[in-house]
Amino acid sequence: MKPYGKGAEKMERTSLSYTEDFRKNRGHLLKTLCAVYKGSYGKIFLSSVCFAIKHSPCWILPILTSNLINLASSGTQADRQKIIINAAAFALLLVLNIPFNYLHVHFYASSIRDAEAGLRLALVTKIQQLSIAYHKHTQNGRIQAKLMRDVEQFQTLSEQLFVNALMFILTIIVTIAVTLSKSRIVFAFFLIAVPVAVTVTMLFRKKIRRKNKDFRGEMETAGAKMIEMVELVPVARAHALENWEIKRISKQIENVKSKGYSMDTFQALFGSVSWLVFQLLQVSCLIFSAVLAFKRLIPVGDVVLYQSYFSTIVGSISAVIGLIPIIAKGLESLSSIGELLLENDIENNTGKIRLEKLSGEYDFKNVSFHYGDKPDRDILRDFTLHISEGETVALVGESGAGKSTALNLVIGFDLPTSGALTIDGTDIKNIDLRSYRSFIGVVPQSPIIFNGTIKENITYGLKNVSKEDFDAVIKAALLEELIAELPDGENTVLTEHGSNLSGGQRQRISIARALIRNPRVIVLDEATSALDSVSEKKIQTAVENLTKDRTTFIVAHRLSTVKNADKIAVVKDGCCVECGTYDELMQKQGEFYKFKQLQS
């Protein structure tokens, strides 16, 4: 019943592939964008070919119109036949539009969806690899924005590149080829006019990108605060702070509005200036080609050809300019995705020892620990403690003494900054923590319940759990009565965070989730804190039966719950100041005795 396996390794390889692409092309977003589509270049090429064929009527129609005008003005019988041939060829191209448009969409859509799914999978994998410290210091809203909104912006960018940008490139190629073959004078005019349009685009690009970056940052902050606000609704309601909370969030909404307004108005200015420039250029082309026709330097029909092509170029440039905000958002989102994929604060298990079994002997040897951003403040200092296989050890002490930090070291969420923690004689820093954790069961202080059935919550991550094992755990966690009362029993769907259960019921589900894994080591962090006295006593008895012959770590404030522990370690100011059985420590009348007297 171990959840770690080949699937996780495959996901890790996918994440590493994308991460390597982002690292290799760091600072070059267009190169990164190309790298994301590595493996789909063949599909992209076929999509481009199909697009050129399906879109060819748009480029051929001006040529056909020009030819028809010139042929009609001559009026010969041979020219009439040419008119019919031109019209028939054009009709055939129109018919071909349907199948080739489907193939174009088929090839580009599959490429985009593959890249989108690959990026999301890489992000999900990276999120699972990032250290617990990173998750503690990073707002969930920011991670969620990268996983959903930024990938969606990348998808939008890709779709636009596959359609509008591709059309722009092909339009430029066809226009240059046709114009150069027909009139070098008109081509020279195009060479002067088109760069003017491009220059207008370049003048605005950097500022548009900066405004998009500012807006994205504000949106990420707003998303994180919105999630926080929803989670704090019960607290705000309990303390009559609804208006204060509305005022706090309204400031963030105002910031988003301000950044968004600034971005929108600048883009509107950009659009207006671009439109004016393009209209002036288009009128200039019409006048220029009309003068050439008047002087008999080009046929009259070619006036329509050049005007149509110039309009197409201007329209394409205008479309690309309209895309600049989308492209800027997409590239900024790609940069945002890269921030997460290139984050170095990860739990690295590469090349470390994979545990095939776990006995459960632990040795804290002068362990000290501090967080990276607070190197001068040790949470644990010279912490020394030996736990034999199968022992139950209780960590007691005041809040902030370092008990939960010691448990985090046991789970491997944090690693010692000095000293050593060995597990069955092996330093934890040399162990593949994923393989190690498949042997432990953890019950956190605050039970985590997700939207799903009771059974799904208990068997989370496990397959093929037998009915006998499930029923045994239900009985041990004292959930029989609860399940019997529910209309759908164990298949009852729990709401988000288990809000349709009491605190004690949620905690018992959390305990059942740990126990069903049949762990060799059990970690209980204030696991009975949410239970009433009667349920606590029953749970305590069940836990004592189930922890027999298993190494068990218990953190508890209620000293009555640790009376039967094999060993009680008193933690004070990050140090283990006393260790012994309940009776030994009471007889010693040291720190534990004082703590017990205070509780009494």
C-alpha cells in the first residue's frame, strides 16, 4: 500500500525536462516558448502548411481581381477564357478551405493542449517537490495563480501565435514575392511604409510589458488575499470584523483596479496612435499606386492588387499590434511559470538511499535547527534524544519550546542545520525521504479534510484496501457510530474542510487515515486536542493498542494523555532538559513536575 512508485518517477522526469528548458533559456522568453513545444515541431510544421493552403484565397483574390480587371479591359475571346479559368481555380481553393482548416486546427490544437498539460504537470510535480518551508512562506493564492491563470495565459498566447502571427508571417512573404515580381517601385514604397508601422509598435512594447507585469503581480497578491479572506470568514464573523475585512480587501481591489485601468488606458492610446498611422499609410499607398497607373507604369487593375496587399499588410500589423498585450501577458505568465519551476528550495532525493524497511530507531545527536531566513535564532539547540524501536516517546513543554519542530525533523519536513538525526543508524540527510515516509503515519494538529467521501479521505493515496482492514481502522478510530448515523455511511460526501463534521470527528478521520497505512512509525501532533474527554479516553486506548511494537512520537499539552508513554522528553528553549517515564519525572520533581503542577 505504498503510494510512491513509477508514476511519481515519470512525473519527476517530466518536471525536470521542463525545468531544464526554462533554466537553459533563462532570460530568453521566446527561446523558452520554443523549447516548451519541443517534440511538437512536426505538428507545428504541418499546421503551418495546412494554414497556408486554407488561407491562400485571401492572397490570391487580389491577384484574381487585378487579372479580371485587366482581362475585362482588353475584351478579346482568349481573355474571356482566361477569366473562366481564373474563376474555376479560385473556386477550387475555396472548397479546399474546409478540410485544410480542420487539419490546421487539429495539428495546432493538439500541440497547444500537449504543452498546456505538460506545463501544468510540471508545476504540480514541482509543487510536490518544494520544501515544506517554501509552502509555509508562500501564499497559496500565488501558487494557484501560476498553476491556473498563468498556464491559461500561455495557452491564449499560443493560440494567437498559431493563427494571427502565422498569418502575418505568411502575408509578408507572399506580399514581398508578388510585389517584387510585379513592380520594384511599389516594393520600394512598401519597404519605406512598413517599417514606419513596425517602429510605432516598438515604441510602445516595453512599457506595455512593464504594465502587464505590474498588473499580474497585483492580481497574484489579490488572489492570495481573497483566499485568505474566505478562510477567515468564521473568525471575522465571530469578532464582528466583517466591515474591517471588507475595508482591508477593498484596498487590494482598488490597487488591482488602478493597475488595470493604467494598463487599459495605455493600450487604448497605443491602439489609437497605431490606427491613425496605418490609415495615413493606407491612403498614401492608394494615391501612390493611382499615380503610377495614371502614368501607365502599372496596369489599372494592379492598383486594386497593391491596395489590397497593402491593406492586408497593415491589417496584419494591426492584428499583431492588437496581440501585443496578449503576447506581453503570455510571456509574462511564462516568466511567472519559470519562477516556480526554477525555485531551488526543493526536497532533493536524487541518488539517496531508498528504504525497503523501517525498524524505527531514532537518535538525535546534538541537533540544532534554524530557518534559513533567521540563522541567529535556533528553534532547537543541542537537542539530544534516543528512541528505541517500538518505543512511545512523548514530547512535552510550553508552546514555542520546539516540540513540533522536532516532529518536523522526524517526518523530514526540515533537516538539522547542525548535529545529526539518524534513523536505524542512517543519517536522515542520506535517505530518500519519499521511501521513508511510506512507512510512517502522521496525524497533524489541525485535521485536513478534502471534498470527497469519508472512505476516500481515509484511504487517500492507497489502492486495493480490503474491507476487513478498512472496518478494523473504522473501529479503532471510533468512527462506527458516526458512519452508522449517516445516510450513505462511509460513502457520505464531506464538504470542503469537513465543515459538516465536528472537530472531534474530523480528527478521528485523520487518525484513521494514518492508521490504515499500517505504519512502522506513528507521529501524533496534538492528535487528541479537538476531542472531548470521553472520546479522548477511548481514542487514547485505541491508539495505545495500535501503537504496540511501533515507534510512536506524541506531542501533547494535556499531560494526562502521555502518562503511559515509554519515555517522556521535556523540551524547553529548544533543548531536551529531562527524559524518563512519567513516574520517574514526577519523583524527580524537575521541569516536568512543575509543568504538571501548573496544569493541575
